[in-house]
Amino acid sequence: MINNILPYLVVSGLLFAIGFAVVVSKKNLILMLMGVELMLNAVNVNFAAFSKFDPDPVKGQIFSIFVMIVAAAEIAVGLAIVLKIRRHYHEIDPEKLNNLRD
């Protein structure tokens, strides 16, 4: 079983690492949100892999659905915040947005 699940875990780890690298290195809020989405998709790959090899596969599928719901809500709220920041400050560079009290 370990040999069969290992490729899924490697792909998931690579997706998570790429998403983390995007969040840490990018200076654009939209690209940072995309990196977070990539990390959440890596978690979904893990859940799907573990549900494939579990005797009761429903648990992993339910967790994947919950992660997708949270990801959809996160991107909706995050994009709304980014658009409001862009409209108010005419900038979406997080390093230049140090004063959000205006």
C-alpha cells in the first residue's frame, strides 16, 4: 500500500511546495491568492489519495468537498478584498500597502 500511495503524496507535496513558493515570493495579491488555492488543491490530492486506499472512502471525499467549499469562500472574499484595495489605493503590491486606515 505504501508503494501505491507514494506517487500521490509526492505530487501533493510538490503542489504544496509550489503554492508556498508562490505565496512567499510574489508581490501581487492575486498571485498570492492563487498560491493559496494551489496549496488547498494539494490537500485535496492528499484526501483523494487516502480515500482511494481507505476501506471507507467516503471520509476522504467528504473532507475534499469541505476543502473545496472553504477554498471557494476564501477566493470570493479574498478577491473582493483585493478589488476594494485596488479601487481605493490604485495598487495591489502588498509591500506598498502598509497603511490600511484611510
